[in-house]
Amino acid sequence: MDAFIHPMNLTHKLSDDELFWRASMMPYKKEYPFPRVPKVAFMFLTRGPLPFMPLWERFFKDHEIFFSIYLHTPPDYYLNVSTSSPFYGRQIPSQRVEWGSFLLADAERRLLANALLDFSNERFILLSESCIPVYNFPTVYKYLIGSTYSFVESYDDPTRYGRGRYNRKMLPHIKLYQWRKGSQWFEMQRSVATYIVSDTKYYNLFKKYCKPACYPDEHYIPTYLNMFHGSLNANRTITWVDWSMGGPHPAKYEGVNVTEGFIQSIRNNGTLCSYNDELTSVCYLFARKFAPSALEPLLNLSSTVMNF
């Protein structure tokens, strides 16, 4: 029973279809017949090395019973870490990923499905190798576990970068007014994650008709949630990113850019957002995009600014 509800070995030979079927099982009985401490699943979608692993290891230290880690890497990449690291043995069976293609959406669902196999996982956050936490673990955990909503950015963009990517061949199943765009970097509750991996109809529509310059990772989940589960979504992301430079990629911050003032400006940037239907100034728990050279400055600031 324990191996079924808390799988420790992430190695398996399931196909994606088999994995999604297995992960889509949702018990109708709400009470669990075993002691359950709800966990946050940290899902890293990476191109290989994790330059900020020392920062994340410090973030996770002494909170082992409250989180799970899942790594989707290139299929031929082996993460060589100490057996004492929380990242040890956390690579899932992965496949090739290509930016801008549907392979990216496949990888996101693969991470969700593997994380859903552990019944203790209650919240699911997607991160990249260039992401960092800007608050300590207790703050992040309380914020996510206490939320009644998922955090998936989903908005109507009337420009050619939003509605302009809609394909009329999706009619009558997806109409233009239902089409949404949003950040790839989502966070969601267990029920929403289960809906995503259970979907076949709309997933296949996107796979067939959302091709460059339509980017599935920016449209599939935001559109699907808008159509069917909008009441469960806060319609915002909790991962800060800087698009002020323009172009297809956000700004990347080097070590020289990392100062106490800069991190504080992410933690409290003067804007308000909604948390459980009330206004709060704590809107972003994570940030990207950071270059490897930012590691040392971030480690130097972690205890004084991020409090871990």
C-alpha cells in the first residue's frame, strides 16, 4: 500500500498514455485512509544542469516531509549529486523537449502525471533551471497549501501574439472568445492537475492545430482552465519575470545585477494582487531568469533577504 500511495522510486516503463491514465485516477472518497501530510511538488523542467542547486538545497533543508522534487531532463542526461541531496534519484523518465513545440507541453504534463502518483502531493509548481525562490520554505508552503485557487496566468490578448495565434480549425470545440494566453510557469492544486492530465480531447486539438507561431505552453493550459475550471484559478502567476526588454525571451540577470535592493523589489514591488479573494502585497514567490553567475550573490543574500 505504501509503495502505491508514496512511490519512492521514480523509474518506470510506462508510456505517456499509460502514465496519464494512471495519474488521472481521482478517489471519490475525500478522506484518506492513512496519515497524510500535504506536500508541494517542485517540478523542474530543465535542459540539463541545475546551476542553483546549492540555493535550492538550502531552501529545502529541514523541510523534507513537506515537499517532493521531480526533474524532467534530456533523456540522456544524468544528474550526478550526493545521496544526501534532495535532488538525488528524482529524475523522471523523460523525453526530448524543443522550445516552442508541443514537446514542451508534453513534458509539463509528464511532470504533473509523475507527481500525481504520490497521493501526498497537493500543490504542483513548474520551475526551470533559471528559477530561484525569493521567500523561505515555510512562507512558500503556507502560501500554497493555504490557497483555495491555482495560480495559472490566463488572459485575453487581442494582439497577433494572442488571438492572432488562434486557429479557426479548432471550431466548434474552442471558440475565439475562449482563447487565452499565459505564462508557462504555473502552480496548481491537485484537482486541477488531475483534470489537465486526464484531458485528451482538447490536448489533441492543440497538438494538431497549435503550431508555430502558436506556442502550446502559452495557450493550452490557460485556455483549458478558462473553459472548464476558471472558478478554481487566480488568473495570475507566482513566478516573477522581466519582459521589459521585449523579444521572445525575458531578461536574464547576471551576478552583477543581484543586490539586496533588487531581490527586495521582486518580493515587494509595490503592486497588490488577490490571495483567497483578499488583497496582498506578496504576489511572487519565485523569480527568473537568472544566469549561473548569480549563484554566489544569491547565496550571500539568502539568509538576510530571503530568510533561509
